[in-house]
Amino acid sequence: MLAGDELSLNPSVQPLSSITDEQRDALTRQSVEYYRRLLFTDCRQQTIDALKYEGPVAMTSGFQTIGAVAARELMSHPKTQAGMKALTAAIDKGKMAELYKDAGLPTPGFETVQPAK
């Protein structure tokens, strides 16, 4: 569980969010309980080992991994994928092919597209 409700506080997306303070508080409590269970119960020994052998950076890395997994789950939803497909379709494939070519890389999916002029 990612405490995604905090993302709604970002001024860039705040106008798109309709979460109430009460909903945010409830989601925060759920997230705290989730992290508490992971750190102190379900993954206690793994947390101790990570801290022992990797130091405090292990906590940062662990939370980054949880965030990445949550984002991947959000992005895998069919409606999100449809939106991303529409976004991708609108990108200038010729210019994208030029970027790959200029970087010395093959142009996956753009091989048959002529570069934009």
C-alpha cells in the first residue's frame, strides 16, 4: 500500500483530487499500519539484517521499492494503460526515432517511421 493520498497534496495535482481531509487521515492510518506490520512483524528479521549489513540506506531503498511496486501496479490498470497508449500515439515518432539514432541506439518500434523534418 502506497500512501498515495499524500500525492494529492502536491500543488500540481491538487486541483485534480477530490480527497477529503477525513479520507486522507483514514488512508494515512491504513498506510502507517501497513508499514508498521511490515517493519515490526512480517519482515522484522529482514529489516534487522538489512540495517545491520547495509545501514540506514536500506530503509530508504526499501521504501523506494515499495513505491516503485505501487506505481507499477497503478500503471498496469487497463484504464491507465489506455491513457498511456493514447499519450504514446500522440508523440512524434519521427522525432523519437531521431533521438534514438542520435544516441546511437536502435529505434524499437520506430524502424519504419521516417524521421520528422
